[in-house]
Amino acid sequence: MAGGDDSWRPLAPRLLIPTWVVIGLFSLLPVILMAVYSFLTKEFRGGVIWDFTLAAYDQFFIDRGLFGDEPARLEWTYINIFGRSLLQAAICTALCLVVGFPTAWFIATRPARTRAVWLFLITIPYWVNLLIRTVSLKFLIRDNGPLNEALMSIGLTSGPLPLVNTNLAVQLGLFYSYLPFMVLPIYAAVERYNFALSEAAADLYASRWTTLREIVLPVVKPGIIAGCILVFVPALGAFLAPDLLGGAKTFMIGSLIEEQFKGSQGNWPFGAAVSMILLTLVLIALIFYARTAAREGAR
Amino acid sequence: MTTAIDIRSVVKTFGEFTALHGVSLDIADNAFFTLLGPSGCGKTTLLRLIAGFEAVTAGEIRLFGEDIARLEPNRRPVNTVFQHYALFPHMSVIDNVAFGLKMQGLDLSGRRARAGKMLEMVHLSAFADRLPSQLSGGQQQRVALARALAPAPKVLLLDEPLSALDLKLRQAMRVELKQLQEDTGITFIFVTHDQEEALTMSDRIAVMSAGQVQQIGTAQEIYEAPSNRFVADFIGETNLLEVDVHQVHEGRATLTLPGGHRLSCPSALVAPGRHSLSIRPERVTISDSAELSAADLSATVERVVYLGSDLQVLTRLADDTAFTIRLQNAARTEVPSPGAQIGLHLEEGAARLLAD
Ligand SMILES: Nc1ncnc2c1ncn2[C@@H]1O[C@H](COP(=O)(O)OP(=O)(O)OP(=O)(O)O)[C@@H](O)[C@H]1O
Ligand SMILES: [Mg+2]
């Protein structure tokens, strides 16, 4: 605006204050609290004693035997839980991508009016609490639930398939919970995609498959990456699906953390330490991604 | 001369709507052919049928004698310069230009060499490593051109490629495009709704309206001998008068002008009767009221509009029809003043009878 009123300009930094307050209160402060708590001593029946110690991290990484008198070895229990969680989250992300991309593509290529209907259908389940939906899923797949009854009645299986308490059930729960987080960002990217680019590629002798690989995927990549992050990160820390659909053998990080803060069995410093380790892992992954993206962008 | 593209009675419908009603065109090899018509007349549709992005509803499209109606776009030796360029945003300029070559299976060094040559041709060598978003509109337009020309197609389709550019650049690009077409010997099919663009560049022009071809001919034929009212009105400025044709004999017609003067002019018409007469504004000379009896028409001056190189004189005939005249803005031109009675004299060939 040439010659416009610029008198508000000195105010601009002050206008940011609410944002900083919100970020500080709800983002920074909890992380700092968590970091501090992870170095405190646990109190039985929950809570902490203000005594700084590395006990929580020691418990996570180091095994000194049942009575704590053996030579220190690497503790595998929790690392295994992390490994399983990473694997489950990775599989969940891949599944969501394989199913979510065609879905998003389908919706984005409908006429504008029907598009809204499809999007609405995708979001409808989210009007119901995740806990209730996960419990319902358990009812669907349990031994005498509708799925197994149907399979048996059409003679596909003779007995019920043991689905509940398996990694498969947990994966199903994760996939079901996070699929829309993949569909929506990819949809947004495909919706903005200029289909003249596909025509230009076909015009220059590219087959459909080549067009998808060389033009479509690179152009909608930001949407795909956003979807992957939005699915992977919460799936890694999920606790509802592993809690309700899994068992001891399918234990994931989310459940481990949750347990530390629940009831008198809890161990707050340990829960905080596990959270910090998870946070560090996610941050490293994101920084690594941001670096590669920046390098590609500069190319 | 060989025929590059032979379009025979092509019909295209979108649901209920018919976009092309039986279009037939014969486009010679190595020609600069223009499809000219107002917005929505079906130019882009016809181009998309040739490129293969849409399927014909009925009719045939032959490319050097071969029916291509059922060929996928990626199998047609035809390339397109899209109206909004459609450059691949994630690829550098040189990768864009080399894309078609890569798809044709040319090796990396061959691609680089050819794409480099193409960029040189459009004066963009210095921009090879930029992304399309880092170029101006005119530069993007030239990248699109280089990209489409790189695989050496037999026919190049251009859909209003200059419409997004400013006037100066557009005028410069007209000359460059024409030059490029002559240098490469590739058949260009150029779509535009800008008649000046069509007239200055084309070997032949097809004037389209409402999904039909109205007239095909050279720029001169279309301007000087429009075959119907639509073409006369669409190409350049014209005055359309309703006249009585008494007699048609050996390609000449005798008619009465409003005001009673008789005129004989060339005509393709056969039947006498009431018809439209087209008179180009720049083919009329004026005289003052003293010579009214010798003039073909008499008129009252309403306004004189200054156009720089020209003057536009807006007049009204005795029967209240508006009539426009163009005069060159030369030192010796006598400019009539508003309200004056003037006589209008039609130069030989100024008037043309139209079949509607
Ligand atoms: N996919 C489609 N579905 C329905 N109608 C269409 C479709 N494509 C084009 N049309 C219609 O066909 C007619 C011709 O369209 P076309 O795009 O060929 O016009 P054009 O001559 O290129 O116009 P412009 O100069 O504005 O680009 C228009 O009336 C348009 O609405
Ligand atoms: Mg068009």
C-alpha cells in the first residue's frame, strides 16, 4: 500500500505475544518439565522426590540383573519395545500411503461438488471418540465377533482366527486410526496439481506409469511427506490401539509411557525419560529429513 | 504439396453439448496454419483432438495419411505448446527441454547436447539450470517452445502461446515464431483469437465460429474476400449495409446503395435479393458537400477519433446507419469536423457482397 498508514508497525512484535505465550505454555514448558522430571527420583505411589539422579535412564539402558548386583549389560527390554514401535509405525505409514494415495487421488479428481461429499465421508468416523472406535474394532475382530463368524459361516475358516492380541490387530488399529492423516494432506496436494502437466508429459511421449513416477509423484511430494510425518509420529507413540487390541507381546512405547503415569504402579521419572528418548528420536528423524529436503531444494 | 494433417468431418460432443460440428481441414506440410475464432468456438477442442487428449466423437484425423484417431497421445509425433506452458515445476529448464528426448530413449549426452541447442535457439542458454518459477512469463513461453520442438515433431500445436505476454513481447515473438517455423520446416498449427496475430503470421487461416469452420484462406483472402457476415465482422473493422441486389452476372453483381446510388462489385452470390454488403473503413475516401451528387454515399460526421497513425471518422448515413471511415493521419489529410455533410467514395474492391 503506497502511502498507507504504517503507524501499527511498531506494534507488530507485541502482536506476537499471544502466540509466544501459547507456544511457551503448551509446548516449551511441558517439554522442559518432562526433561527435569526425567532426572528426578521416583516416589512410590507416583510423584517425584526432588533428588537429581540418572536412575531413569539407567533403568532404560542398563541391565544389572534381577537384584541389581550383576555386572552391567545393555538392557534390551525397552530397546525391543522401541524397535517394535518403530517397525509398527513404519508399516502403518507404508500401508496408509499405499491405500491413502489412490484414495486421495480418487477424491481430488471427482467433480468439485461430489468431492466435498467424499471428504465428509472420510472425516465422519472422527466425530466418534477414538477410544470407542478402537473398542468397536476389537468387538469386530474378536473370536466370536462378526468377522470371524462370517468367515466361518462361508466356510473360509473352520475355527475363529486368533486376531485379538496380535501385532496384526495392533497394526489394523493403527492403520484405521491414522489413515485420514495420510489422505487429507495428499488430497490437498493432488487437488492443487495441474493436470496439464500430465498432458504435457504424455504429449512428450511419457507412458502413464512414467508420468506418475517422473511428474506426479515429485510434484505432490510435499503432501506425501506431510502425510507420512502426520501418520508416523503419532503411530510411534500410540497407546490406545496397542493397549486395547494387543497384548504383552505387542507392547509399544505409548503404552509403556502411559503405564508409568497410571496408578500407584507408576514411575514418573522413568516415564519422562522414555518420553524424552522418543522425542529425541523423532527430532533427529525430522532434522535429518529437513536437511535432505533443503539440499534437494537448493539443487 | 503433401498434406500434414487431414481432418475429415470431425464431430466432438461433450454430453449434450456439441463443441465441433463436422470440421474438415486440410493442413499442408511445412505450413504456418492458424485457427482463428472467438472464445468458445472450439479451437482448443480441435487442438486437443489432434494431440490426442480427447477422442473424436465422429470423423477422422489423418497425420501424413495415417489415421491417428485411436492412437494414445504419447504415440503421436505431435507436440504441444500449452496455453499456460505447463512446464514441469520440479525440473530445471534444461531438464524440461530434455524430457521428450529422454522419453524417446536418447542417452544423457545426446539429450544434453540437443536440449542445449534448443535453448540456444530460443536465447535461453544462460538460464539452463534455473527452475521455471525463476523465469519471466516470456522466458517460460520460450522454454515451452524449446521443450516441444526438441523431439523434432512432425507437427507443432500452439494454443494461444502469446496471450499471456505484453504487447511489445507479443509482437517480437510473432516474428520469432514465424522465423522458427520457416527454419525448422515443422508444420505449426497456431491457435489464437487475436486477428492481428493471425494475419501477420499465417500462411493459411481457418476462421471458426460456434464449432464450425467459416472460411479457410490466406490472410489476404480472408481479409479482402470474406465469404460471410461473420468473417467480415470478425476480421478487422467493417461496415455492413443491407442492400438490394438486382442482377448477378459473371461474378459481378449490380446493386443499389442506401441513398439510391448504383454499384457494381465482385460477388460469389448467385441469387439477387436483399444481402449484406461489407465495406472496409480504410477503402473509403471522402469529399466535401460540394461533390455530394458524385459520391456513392452521403453521411453526417458525428465524431473524429484520434488513433495516432490513423483517424477514425464516425458518421451516420441518411437512413441512420452508422458508418466508420479510417483516414491516414498524414499532413495533407483534411479532417472533417463534426456535423459536416460529406460524400463517401468507395475505392475499387472496397465493397464485397456476403453470403450469410
Ligand atoms: N471438457 C468439456 N466438457 C464440456 N464442455 C467443454 C469441454 N471442453 C470444452 N467445452 C466446451 O466446448 C466449447 C469450445 O471450447 P474450447 O475450449 O475449444 O474453446 P476455445 O475456442 O479454445 O476458446 P478460448 O479462446 O476461450 O480458449 C466451449 O463452449 C466449452 O464450454
Ligand atoms: Mg482455448
